Amino acid sequence: MRILLATGIDALDKSITGELSRRGVEVFGDFYHRESLLSLAREKGADVVVLSPHLPGQADTVELVKELRMAGLRVILLPGRWDDKKAVDLARDAAALGVYDIVWDPVSPEAVINRVLNPATLAGADLEPGGEVPEMGAGKPENKVPFWRKLFRKKISPGDSTARTITDGKPESASLETVSGKEQVKSRDNSGDSGMGTVSDGLPAESMPGRYEAVPARRDHGKPGLFNVLLVGDRAKKLVSGVAARGWRVADNSSVPPDVAVVDAELLPSVQGSLHCPVIVFSSGRLSEWFSLVDSGVPIACSSDACLALAAGFLKNGHNRNVRLENRDEKALPAPAVLSPSRRRGFVIAFYSGAQGYQGKTVLAVNTAVLLAERSLSVCLVDLDTDKAGLTALCGFSEDNPPPVDLIGCASGALPAEGPAGVKLVPAPIRNPGWFPDPRQAEMLVAGLAAEYDAVVLDFGARIASPAVVAALKSCDRVFLVSTPMRSALTAVARFRGRGLVDVGGEKVAAVINRVGVRGGISPRDAARLLGVDGQFFEVPEDPAVVRAENEALEGGVYSPPVLKKKSLIRPALLAMLDRACRKKEVELC
């Protein structure tokens, strides 16, 4: 991992550089101007940029953040003080671009280093004024010492430098306030019983680097290094054999702190406040359950394999807090964080066909989005049929009445337009027909929208499964493969199913037989057999109200989604499809 420091504060950059270099992280801390930052980041091959408004230059900070994000770089932002409205607005604008690593004044090197090594999620981002600014090194005195504090004794050898020591040797926290071009440095009380603090997610963090005397937790009759997994609830306890098969230990002794916990969804409120370790929610898969958990910021899994995979990820990334090292052995340090798209908050649904002609994908997509919005979810609908722009036209836009923003603009960070029934819309580029984002842009677009909305619904055209299309489909949690019950359509869709599912992930794909009952169609079961679907498939009946609403909109009226009518034929079908399909889902929702 390569880090580019562009804070405009020399003392802070030098302190961060010294500590990260000791951890084996490559850092570039020279003094840069805003105008040359992106080109230098590319030249150095940087993965992460630490940025503050104090970096000299004329470029707008938000525009600079947008350029860095579009280049695929993770940004750690030092916006300023809580009580500065400009700083708060900057943090919010950056968060809209997928920047969740926010470090407020007074800035300490440890807080920046923590964000470098432990990327924040949207749920963990400090965006609202009045919150408590997490500080890694300022542990407050407590009458009752937590158990994990007793596991370690800190020993600093004479002459050891610390991440809190700036060039003059004084242990201080840097602030972004400046007077006559010089940094004001604010002291921080270093009192505390162990020099350990807690970061915002409740995990203990080293406040200062140095040498640690090994005092391993005595687990499993004195065998150090064994991971403890706490299982809470009936579903979670079914993971016992899987935990044992991976060489981990089920935490059955309250005196031994767990490294990770798997908790049944319905039990989460009763235990969340008492757990001081990463938590994974084991969901029954009911859609209503996800709705209640989507803003919790806790990873959700719907299968045993998904739970164990998430647990392995936490443990692999160094969240085991029961052992400290006697020396800085680089091989024993947690692997540094790697660049990835924005951490997901919502879930992503796609409607795809691969067959020419009217399959009804667009109608299903818009009515599904409206149905989700009806449940008080924030929903974004994306028209990826850039050849025909059917969804965009259905929502009232045309060449004579172009949308205020389109797919090209949203791929560059613009906010979506207003769509039907409270849904946000990313229209197709009407004036640039056929334009489609490249694979990286497609991945970043989906990730950015999923970080901002509870649900994202993608409507694809009939274009072949190009690398960019596959990249977008792979970013989805569920892909609905749509076909009418006509033999010609089924044959075309089946060809895609045979070619494209390996790359997309077959477990994500569910077949939808649309317009069941239409004249000339075969039975849904026969249609499913032609698609090669052995198990579950979904039926959506032919509904005259769907055709009527679509015709009214295309003739210049406003599209009135038939799913909002309680007696609509497609309403119960879509509700059942969402609930059943999502119950089978085996991927993480964050």
C-alpha cells in the first residue's frame, strides 16, 4: 500500500511518515500543490491520499476530492474543526463522493494512521457536528478497568520515538488551525492507565508505537493465538462445527474476550452495547429484517458460509486484540488495508435479459423501485439501457426535455435526478446514445450509489455481457434474469445464462418469467426448463394496468406505477419475488 500525504502541514506529515514507514508502509510525504496532486498520485502509484484544505493551490477541495475518487483513490480527509461550517460542509460533500475517512481537529498522527490502516464505513464516518471526536491515544481514566486492558503491559525502551512526537520531540496533537502560516499545536492529556484508547468501533487501538512485552491471553489451556468466536442465538450456534473446522474456538467462557461475534438478528439490540469486538448479524433472510438493520452499520449475512467468510475477514485483517507483539516483526503485523470501492450501506438489484424485444425489464425495475420506496427506503433507479433509454423516456425525459443530469454526470459524482414516486433517478445519456461506463467506472458508480441509498435498482438494456456490463452485474446482490414465456425470447436469454453466469456469480441470479398468461406463451414451468433453471423461479402475470400506465406515460403523461394500486396483479407478485429471492441471498449487506 502506498500513501500520499498532502496535508500542507510538514510536522504532521513527518510524524505520520515515520510511523507508517516503521510499519512497512510506503509513504510519500513531500510538499505538493493541489493542481499537481492527481498527476503525482498516479506517478507514484498511490493507493491512499491524506488531504486537507491547507494544501496550497487554487483548485476547489471538493473538485479535487472528486478527481481523486474517480481515479480510484481512497481519500482520508482532514476538513478542520467541528464548529467551522465550511469544514462540516466539506466533510458532507466528500462523503457524498464516497469519502468516509474523516479526521477532525485537533488532528493527531495516531488518528490518521488508524484511518489509513482501518478504513471507515459510511456508518462509522464522523459527519455530524456535536459528535465525540475519536482519539486513539487519550484513554480516559476509569474506575473499573476493562478486562482487555489487563492483558498487556506497555514497555517503551529509552530513545524510542512515538507517533505522537513531532519534530521538536514534544508529545502533541496537531491542529489544522494556522496563525501566520504556522501550525497551532494543541497539547493533549496523556494520562491513562495503559496508554490504550478505543476507536469508534469499540476496538482497542495502540496509542503510541514502541515495544510491547508479550502477555498473551490464556485461552484454551494456555495456547496463545487461538481465535475466539462468540455465537449468540440458535442460528449462530449452528456454526459450531464450521468454527471448529477452521481451527477457531467457540468462546464459552465469559472471562475470555471474543475476537468476533456472530449474533442472530433478533438478538442484536439486546447484546450490541455489551460487545467490544466486531459483530456479524446472522439474518433469517426476511426482507423486513434487512430493512430494520440496513442503517445499523453491522455486516449482515444470510448463510453459514457468509458468516464464516466475514469472520475470517475480520480475523485476517488483524482484529485479534488478545496478543501484543514483543517487537515490530513486520510479518506478524496485520495486512494493510487495500483500495476498494465505497463500503456498502444499501443492496443492489439488477434486471437483465440479453434478449431483444419487449421483455418488460424496465417496467419491473421501476415498479420494484417504487415498491421499495413505499416502505420508506431511500431508492435510486439507474437506466443502463443507454441505447434505447426506455426507463428515461418512461420518466418523462426526451431530447426536447432532457434530464438535468444523466449517467455520464453521475459517473463523475453528480447527484441523481428526481424520479417517480419519491425514487431518485440516474437517466441514460440521451444526447450521447450508446455511451456506457468502463468496467472501473461501472463498479465505482454502483458502489457509490449503494453507499448512499438503502436500495439501488439497475435496468440494463439488451446489450451483450461486455466487461463493463459484467463488472456492474458482479457488483449486484441479486440479478433478475427476465424473459417472457415466448420460446424465441427464452432461447436468447438461455444463451446469456450459459455464457455469463460464471463471471457474474450464478448464486446471485434468479429467473423471472414475466407476462405469464400472455397469448402465445408457454407455461412458466416449461419456460423455466428452457432457461435451465432447476430450482426457484418467479412468475409475474400479464397485467393490463402495466401496459395502460406505460402507454399513458409515453404519450406525454406522468407515469403512474401500477404497483401502487392495492388491487394490481403485479404488486403481490413483486412482493413475493423480493421476499423469496432476498431470503436466498448469500452475500453481505452493509
